[in-house]
Amino acid sequence: MDLNTDNGVPTPIYPHTADLAVLLPSLEALVDEIVATGLSRDALSRALDAGMIEVTAVLRAVPAAEGKLLERGIALVAGRNPDLVVLTQNLRLPVTKAASELVEMNDPALYRSLSLDADSGGRKTYTPDLLILNRRTEVAHLVDVKRSLGSYELSRIAELKSRMLAAALVVPDLLYKEHRRLRAKEVRVVVLNAENQRADIDGGVWPLSHLDHLLEVTGAGEAMAHLRELFQRRVEENWSAALASCRQVTSAGNARKASTLHCDGDDVCGTETRGRPRLPVAIGFARAPRAASP
């Protein structure tokens, strides 16, 4: 790793690079795949036709889709560094009482070299979004990806980090037993915040722009920012197209109704019907029945 001086601040330059021009086709394909599952133009049009409940369900699906996109995108960019092993499947890690007490009652320096049995049971578990191991340095990162921490209280973030630290104690044993004898001499936890706010670098809360340092890939953070932009632009385009299609259908339906409007027979048009005055209509709230007078 070399250092480049930017405004007097040393900036690491890593031997591996996320070239956006090279990655762009893969990033676009990833957006296509994620959007096709429920945020396509047809899916949004069907939701608009079905009504408010379906529209609400679709809007709630957007954050989940973006979260999945970020996880897949990080794994994709991590592929630029051949030293990295990225695990995303079957990562339900036990959080035992003993591990929780170790984390709660001790400084990390006192337990960072410990490893607990991954087969130890426990009602509590933690499932990270990614487990990234650098085989060269034998340092593993337990990663939790968040779209935003804006709505998280500090106590909730602290609880998440404690749970991650407790789960990290079984990672070395898990990697060795279940993943072809992979070795980790140190496990670090990090919460990646895509909105790049409320960062606490020393406390394990990193903005997504710091992904370069996590993956040791120059340009990784920039690539992820571009991936988010692609996704958001695609969803907005599909939403606009669905709205336009819905308006066209509505306008055509209104035109058909207007062309069949007529006034003959017993139909009422205007204030009179065949010379007879139109009867007044009283409109108001429903009234409860009253008891009959004696």
C-alpha cells in the first residue's frame, strides 16, 4: 500500500482498483436483476391499478431492494481484490451468554485474541450481511450494511455493535471448520452506513465512502455511490412511466364515459326533466333512530 498526499492528509493507494468503466456493465446488470423482482414498470403499473395498499407495499419494498443491492455490490467490488474471500450465505452466528458477558464486561483488547466454539448453542443469533476475510493478512471483517442510520437511536447502534462483537468470537472457529480451513487471526466488526452520516471510524461505524479501506480496493466507495445512483434513477424512471401509463388509461376511460352520456327517458340532466322541476335533496350525516313518542 502506497500513500498519496491529498491536502496534506495521507491517503492510501491500494494495488487493486475498482475501475468504473470496467465495472459499469456488471453494475447495470445487478440493478436490472434487483429491479426486475418487484420494481419494474409493469410491477409498479399493476400496483397503481390495484390501489393504495399495493402501492404502499411496493414503496416499502424499495429500501429492502436497495439493501440487497448494496450487499451484492460490495461483494462484486470485493472481487477486484484476489486476496479476499466474501461469504454471504449460512452466516447465522450464535450469540451466547458467555460471549455477551465477555463483550460487556471487558475491553476489546482483552478478548480480541479469543475464539469460542461455533457449535455452541444459544437462543440469540446474529446474521451479518457479509463476512469478508483477507487471506493475506488473516483479518476478517463482520459487516452490517445499513441504508441509513438516521432513525437509529445511539442505544440501538450500541446494542448492534455489542451483538456483532459477541458473534465475532465464533468466526475463527466457523471459518476453520466450515469453510475449508480458512484462518482468521483477528476479527473486526464494522457497520457500513450508505448515507455517509453519523460516522464513528474508531467505533466501527463507517461511511460507505470508506469502503476502499475495508476492501483495500481504490475506488470501491465511488463505485458503490454510482451503483446507488443507477438504482435510484431506474426506480424513478419506472415510477414515472407507470404513472404516465396509469394517466393514459384513466383519460381513455373518462373519454369513453363522456361519449355515452345522454338525457332521455327518465334520466335527469340539469335542473329540470321534461318540464318538471328537479326535487331538492337533503344531504347530511347518518342519524341514530329515535325512540317512538308515547
